[in-house]
Amino acid sequence: MDLAEQVFQTIKPMPEPLVQEILDFALFLRQRETQAEWQNLMNAQTHSLDDWDNDEDEVWNDVPAV
């Protein structure tokens, strides 16, 4: 029996309010993991843009957008 099946068999006899609480917690854990992945991507992007913010590139700040 795999882990997911063990979880299912464990919560199957529980009252529905407890099962809902377990589901809410599982969804919270999944959301937290997703947010951590996005935060890592945003941090990587921020660090890569640091190279663009330097004194040599200041001349481009006044170029009109077309």
C-alpha cells in the first residue's frame, strides 16, 4: 500500500469536518510550496537584473521610447 492509500484509509472513517480540516491543511501545504517556488524565481530574476543597474547604463535613461 502506497503512502496516499495509507492516508486515505486513515481518514476514511473520520467525521467529515475533520476530513475537511485535513484537506484544508493539505491545500495550504501545496500553496505554500508553490509560493516558495515563485519566490525563488523572483529572487533569481531580481539578482539577474542587478547587472543592468550600473553607472555605465545611465546614458540610456534619457532615451525617448518609440
